[in-house]
Amino acid sequence: MEIRTYDPGDWPALRAFIHEHWRAGHPYTDRVLFEWQFMGFASERPVSKLVEHEGQIAGFLGGTPGLYWANGTVLPGVVYDLWVVRPDLRNGALGLLMMKALEDEFDVCCCLGINPDVVRYYTARGYDYAPALHRWIVPLNRDGFNQLVATHPARPDTAGVTVPDLSGVREAESLRSPDTLALQIMYERTVEAAFRLALHRNAEFWSWRYLRSAGFKYQMFGSVVDVGIIVARIESIISPEHPQADGKKVLRLIECLPARPDTWNGQPDDAHLALLRSVLAWGARKQCILADFQHSSDRLGHVLEAAGFIAVSPTAPAAVRAVPNLFQPLQYERPPINYVWRLAGSAAPERPIESRDIYLVKSDDGMDRPNIWPMPAGRA
């Protein structure tokens, strides 16, 4: 057995391995998407790990490198994505050995969207665990929302769910050429002043993750000067077995960044609220039936709920709890996005970090990349 770092020359064999042992035709069998995701930012080389057995790939652990803001310091870190071991070798701890190889290189390690069956492997190695990102939902079209919810096996009542009145709200305009350095400065001034753990979203990050995305087309709205920034994209539901929902559009909010630091501490922020409502108006006029947003912290809940969002929780209306996490393809059995984090070495905290002090969103791992590839014609 040999554990080593992935090299681009491994691609043909790795593609065949993913195709056979993970999922045939998985989006990561597209080389452009794979290399974009796993090069990350702030690194000149891949960091993902391979296990070789008798000259053949027997395991792979994808790692996306980046910079992390951890307890007041910017440090290199990694987020895990795509953990695959050949079936006949899955009782040999090869996955843990690949994880250890990455842990030896990075003091900050994270993962989102973990199979519940393997959470214990992370916690046994000192990772902290949170069962779900906070999620907020707002319907934008009553009939479309009802038709989506009607595809749920329980067919929940939509009582208690209202559509915000956006009739007098001016539609937001997408930024044509976002200033990535200005985005970095705003992020440092707001998020890094309020949170203890987050990706360090420098200028390179904004360019790599959103402007040069190999998977989706993202839109940015707002201004770094006075209202903040919202990053969003439109996603088409793919569900041929449910024609009443198939093809309908959903507005996925990926980043909501107020320009004022105190917004994260519960202070009212009319400017960011107005931006949020204008983005919802943009989505509604693009025929989106709902919008959603997910975040590790609940600190922005007061702004989201003022805009009409409803937090997904055990006390939320049944129809809100019934909205699936995955729209491509539409799946109700997909669990919420859980996550783990580990700070060691120079990043080790003097006191534990709570999830509300962590800034993580779907795009900080592989939770916001295509699940169907190539995308069917005419679908976003």
C-alpha cells in the first residue's frame, strides 16, 4: 500500500476508479469540473490523496485547499470532498489513513455533507460536529410552491406559509464586474471581525469560487460600500416523475454579506434587508417558486425573517419542513447538510468554537456543485 498526493497524470485511472466505485457518470468524472474544484485557491498544487495497491488506485480522498480565518489568524486549510475506497478494502482503515495524511499537512480541516454512518470516525479524531446548517425558506410563487410540496410523500398542508409582497420592490441588478479586492476588504472588515472560523475569502477566492466556477453561473448583487453583497444562482428542478414540479426554478442564495459588522450581532440593517428583498424580487420575476439560504450560524436570521424567510425547524410549518435539500434530482430522503471541523497545531483554540461563531455556507465544500452533469439542455 502507498498513500500519496494526487498528480494530474493520475487522471485517466482516477476517472475510471470514480466511475466504477463511486457513481457511473458522476460530475467529477468531468476533468474540468474536477480540477477546478480540487485546485481550490491559495495553493499551487493538488493536495488530494490516493491509495495505491499493487499498482492500482484503491482509494481517493479529495481535498480542496484554501486559506482559513481561525481565531484571528489566516492559515492554510483543507475541506474534504469525495471519499472513496475500493469495496474489497473498506475494512482496512484506508480512508482514515488518507484523512491522516491531509491532517498532517493542514491544521484546519473541515467537511460538509457527511454520511451519518462515518461521523463517528471524525469525532473519534477530535473533530467537532454540527448536525445541520441552518436553513431558511421563502415561497415566491404560491401555485408553484404548492405544486412542489404536493410531490412530497406526506403531501403536507401549506397553511401558515405566506408569499411576501414584492409588488412595489425594485428588482436588483446583477454586478457586471465585481471588484474582488473590494470584496476581500469588506469580508475582512465584517465577517472576520465577527466570526472565529471561516474561509478567508480573499480576492483569489472570489475569482475562483464564483467568477470562474466550472459548474454554475452565479450572480452577485449589491455594493461593498453600504449594503453588502448577495451571491445567488437559479436552479431548475429535475424530476421527470413529477411533471408538476419538473423544470420549475428555485433561487439559491449562497452568500449574504451585510456591509455592517454589527448586523451579525443582531442590529437591524435596513439597507441589507432592502437588498435582500430586491434580490427576491429579481428571483420572482425570473419565475422562481421559492428561495432558500443555508449557513452554519443563525446570526443573520433576524434579517432573513424580516424579509419573509421561515427558518426550517421542528416548529416550522409542515410545508416548509417538506422542501427538499436536493432539487437536481429532486430527492426528499437527502438529509440536512451536517458538518465537522478540526483545529490543531497553531490553529488549536483555547476555548471551543460554537457553530454560531463559524461562517460556512454550501459552497465551502462540494455541496454547491452540479449533481447531474452535463446539465440537460435548457436547465440551469
